[in-house]
Amino acid sequence: MDTVHAYVTTVLTDKFEVPSEEIRPGVTLTELGLDSLAVTELLVTLQEHYGTSAPDDAVTGEATPEDVVGRTGERAAERSSAACRAGDTGVTATRSDRAVAVTGVGLVTPAGVGAEKTWQRVCSGLPTAAEDPELAGAPVGFSCRVDGFDPREHVGGSQPWRYDRFTQFALVAAREAVRDAALDPDTWDGARVAVVLGSAAGGVTTYEEQHHRLRTSGHRAVSPLTLPAFLPNMAAGQLAIDLGVHGPALQTGTACASGATALVTAAMLLESDACDIAVAGGSDAMVTPMCATAFARAGALSRGHGGPAGASRPFDAARDGFVLAEGAGLLVLERAADAAARRASPQAVLAGHGSTTDAHHAVAPRPDGRCLREATRQALARAGAAYGDVDHVNAHGTGTPLNDSTEAAVLGELFGPEGPAVTSTKGVTGHTMGAAGAVEAALTVLAVRRQTVPPTANFDRADDGTSGIDVVHGAARQRPVELAVSNSCGFGGHNVVLVFAPAPTVRGARR
């Protein structure tokens, strides 16, 4: 009953905003401020979470939370017993029927081209920010670029220059993810494969270059390939062409949460049987003079701390903004049952997801963090988990004063002072914009697989706004990671929370 009690308390405090100190023995739901509609909503929430057949109509406003816990525990036990008699596992739908396996990971980041190179650099805690000659004259002249990326080598083909840089990154990361999943596009049924690719700005590099040509050399200097290169959907389209995908090919745009939104969308496609395999994630290449200048003018970029290497410092007392970066993260998602049937070796399970919108301000997070809390509640409820089950959070953690203090307050409130190990990998990679949610989801998958939490680079000390969480710093931390959360937020008020858990061992698995 302890788990049921914890979940009922969580729903009352988060969903219905009941102060935790008011939830005392003998206090009824009506006395806690729930009217009949709210009581019904509470019961429906419990029904969905525990998989019972219908809301418990025996509970009214005169019931106490203890009554609700008792009735819910009894009904959940009855369902489990019936499932066992029927030969079922007794696990609720959120843990089994909806399980989505991550069978492949691909990364192109400032920390390295490839998932393993990126993981090793992130775990080293060594920042990648450096002076950027292409930003000469911009208010901030450093960034986190993908060093050594050569389209001729990494993309291949006779004309890799036809693609914008964000598409090039996506192609390389997607191919790695598909190889990692032990899938062959030459033999799969392309009609049952989907591509979902998030991007905040699409081919902005191409747009800026061609606009400069138009202004300086006239219309005849503009390439006829401009539109196919810079349209935001073109990376998804080019991935479909490259991989022989005939199912849905979609582009998501929720600013810096775009990659995470793509993963949620892909999971929904799998859940609705719109596809059997989804190649999903995000890509952006926004390290351009216009983007850097615009972010700097908005006050979002760090001005450096004795040099570029110390500029990106999430949750640190001296943080003053993020460092602009580029890259891509792609994951292969499959229904867990399908992955098991082909004896794949999943890296982790996408156990839950939640999405909300602040509806507060164009670029600033909601100060009370209510909608980020709700996205977390949704994701954990879908995963069939409680707050106390979470071992690790890969935070959005941009390094801006307002984002980090707001996110830290939410994490501290939800998980308490003895909460999960928190990291922001942006200290190493910088902020990869629309790719960030997918890059960090991939790193969270690797944290679950390796049972290791990477450090937050440049974190020296917390301030009053960030002192309530356990920020991993100095070195990677080896620890059990049975449930991990990845947070993503974006301009426009977007919040996306993903929950990952270890994948079950598959006998005779192949990679």
C-alpha cells in the first residue's frame, strides 16, 4: 500500500494543488477542496494509472485519502490476481502494452561523431566550447561546433553539398542508429517504417548564405537548391529517401524541445499501429552569425568566464547563459514485443512521456514551474512509476539564470533533498537547440545502459535557486539507474518529459 499511498498523495498535491501538509488522517476529500467533479477526475486518474476496469463509484467526497488508498489497493490487487489466473503477467498497461524499446542510438555532437565518442567525451566532463572564426564580429564569438565533420567523408555520395548542414548531421546519426539496431533498410518493409525529425530552425545555414548572395550579388547568384535545402521538413524527407521509408515522414517544431517531441510523436505512432519501426530524433545547425547575434541580443548567450571553455555552466552560481551548439541525435524505436520477436537487444525502454505548454510567455518559463511538474507527473504515471523511483534526471539545464532556477525548484519540489542524481550534459556539448531533446534522450539511454551518470561540466557551486538538487559534478558517478528522466523545454512554453528504464534481457539477442 505504500506505493499506492505515495501515488495518491502525488496526484492530490500536483494535479489538484492540495498542500501536502493538509493531507492528514481523517481529513476528507471535500475538506481538502475537491468538489464532486474533482473527486471523479481523481478516481479516473487512479483507474487509468492502475488499469482497473472502471472508476471506483464507491468513493465520494466524504472519503479520506486513506479510504482512497485502501480501495485503490484492493482493486489493483484484484486486477493483478485476475490477470495471473488468466496467464497474464499482471503488469499494468503502462509497463507492458505501451512499452517502446530503444533498439538503436546515433549521435553527431560537438563531443564527437558517433554515440561512443560523444558518450566518452560527455563522461570526461571536458567542455567543447571554442572560439569560432565564423562568428567573428558577432556579439559572442565562440560556440560548440561538431569539430572535424566532413560531409564528403561522413555523409558520402557524389553531392553531399546539396544538403544543409542540419540534414547532413541527421543522415549520419540516423544511419548509425539503424546499424546499431541491427536493421537493414534493404530488407525491411518501408511502408511500416516512420521517420520523425525535430528541428528548431531547419536549414538556416543555407538560408543565411543564400540571402547574403541575394543582397550582394543579385538574384542570379541564388542557388536553385535553396528551398530543398532549407525547408524544415527536408531532413525528414531526405532520411526517408536515404533509408527507403514509405510510412509517415514528419517534422516537429517545438523550439528546443523539438527532438523530444519527435520521440513522443514516434512513440504515439507505434502505439497506434501506424508503423512498426520509427527512426526519430532531432537535428539543428544554428551556429550562424544571425542566430548567434539574435540570441546574444536577447541576452540568452553566455559571455564567457575567462574563456569559452568555462562559459557553459548549468546550475552553477556564476551561470549567465548558454553556448550555441549544433548536432543531431536519432533513436530507433520499436514496440518492445516486436523487438523481442526479432531477438533485438534493446538499449533501454521508453517507459513514459508527458507534454505540456506553459501558456505564459514567449521565451520565459512559467515561474511556478507548474506545467513542467505536470509533464513529469504525466510521464511517470504513464510509466507506472512514482517520484521516488527516479534515480537520474538529465535536466534541460541550459545555463541561463531563469531556466536553471525554475527547473531546479521543480526538481527539488518533486523529488526532495534526497532526490535523483541530476546532470546537464550541455556543460560539455553546449545547447544543440532543436536537437537537444533527442541528444539528451540518447545520453539518458546510455546512462541507463551503462549505469553511469555523466558530470555537469563547470559546476563549482550552487546558488539559492539551484541548491536543492544533487548536481553530479567533477566526475561521472557509477550508480544504479533503474529509472531515468530527460527534461526538455522550449521557447513558446513547451515542456516534454521522457522516462527511460532498463530493457529486459532478450535470450539469444543479436546486435
